[in-house]
Amino acid sequence: MRFDLQINPGNTIWPVARDAALAAEAAGFKTLWTVDHLAGDVMQAPDMPECFTLLGALAGVTSTIELGPLVVNVGNRHPAILANSVATMQQISGGRFVLGLGAGASPNSPFAAERRAIGLLPPEKILDRHAAVIDALDVMNEMWSPNRRAELAAFPMPKPPPQIILGVNSVALAKIAGTRTNGVNIRASHERASEILAAAKLAHANSGIDKPFTVSVWEHYDEALLRGDDPRLDVWRSWGVDRAILLMFKSVDFAALNRAAKYLR
């Protein structure tokens, strides 16, 4: 099982985020993930840096670790702007960008408050939020196609196309992940995680598309997981999980990152 690190950039404002990326890279984490939020309060933070701006800066100071947002809310940007941001990140990072994508929260979720504050109301129906994910994937495919129409010829092209991992919390979204993306991610403690991940894997197997597919969960940072003696690891492996994303939510524990090297290297 591979291990990634996620930070809460609202609590790790630059240069702490920079130092965290360098420490994670030195320790041997495969990917450093941030988040895509507009305001800090939804992440119990004083504010929140814009994710692509931060990721671009992190790409400039790192050299080997993959970088990505977990997850980009498709409702926060026009799909074409998202496609350009992703392509630019892939160029800046030298092919180290991974796109974590998500459908966004329901209007009644606390996570929707930041969008309500600026008049960006999320779709009421879950089917509409899922349709927005499909639309974003379609737009990216069109803009990045080697056979794209002439009007798109001067738009940035990611080389290579980035891996896309879809954050899910339902069987319906998991099926979209399996058929359209390179991976699926879910909160490890989700009560239906096993069922939802199984749906993603089955959809991938039945898609007929030859593409890599990763099955991941996210959990709050716990050194026992890195040591390999935490019983949750066996449960996750039984679900087909090959990637664990560990979140340092309140702050970055640099001592823990330094210790992680002996488990990851």
C-alpha cells in the first residue's frame, strides 16, 4: 500500500506549506494533497489559499513528489478554466500533477456555506451535481484531445494527461469513477465504504477501457498506519485499497514527517 500526505492549507499558510511539501518529499510520501475551498472556516482555519495557485508554488520548490487537490469542486470553476488550470499545473510540475475531482457538497451541507456566501449556490439535486462531474470530464477530454478542433489548438495541453481520482460518497458517483477516471477515493470511516469501492472496481472492470485504476481512502494522520501494525490496513486491503491518504488537519507535525522516512524509505 502506498501512502500520501494531505495538508489543510488554511492552517499551513506559506511558507509552512512549502516546508511541509519538502518534508513529505524527503520522507518518501508519493503525493502531497491540498484541498479546494474558498474560505477557511469550513476547514476550521482562519482563511484558505486558492488551490491551484498554491500547488503551482509547491511545484516550483519540489522535484519528485506528486501534487494534487483532494478534491477540486467542479462547481467552483468553469470546466474550461479547470482544464486550463490542470494543464498548466502539469506543465509547471513536469508531469507530477494528479487531479482529485469531486461533485461538491449539497446545498444543506456546512461545506456549501462558502459558496452561498458569494452567490454560487450548488445544484439542489445530486443527479445535477453528478452531471457536472461528467461535463467537466467531457470538457477536459475535448480540450486535451490530440484531434481537438481548430479553435482549441492554442489552449494548453497537459503532457502527459494527468491521472484523475474521483472523490465519492455514493454508489452512483463510484460508478462514474470506475468508468471515466483513473481512481476512486472515499473517507475510510464511511459506513458504506466497502460497498461503494466495490461498485467503483466493478465499473472499472466492466468499462472495457485499458487504464490504470487506484482505490484509495483518506484518514486522519496516524503513525500506526505507516508502521504497518494497524488493523485498519487489513480491512482496507480487503476492500481492494492500494493507497492511503493521511490528513494532517490542524497543523503539520514535522517531527512525525521526519519519523515517517524510516517506514516509507
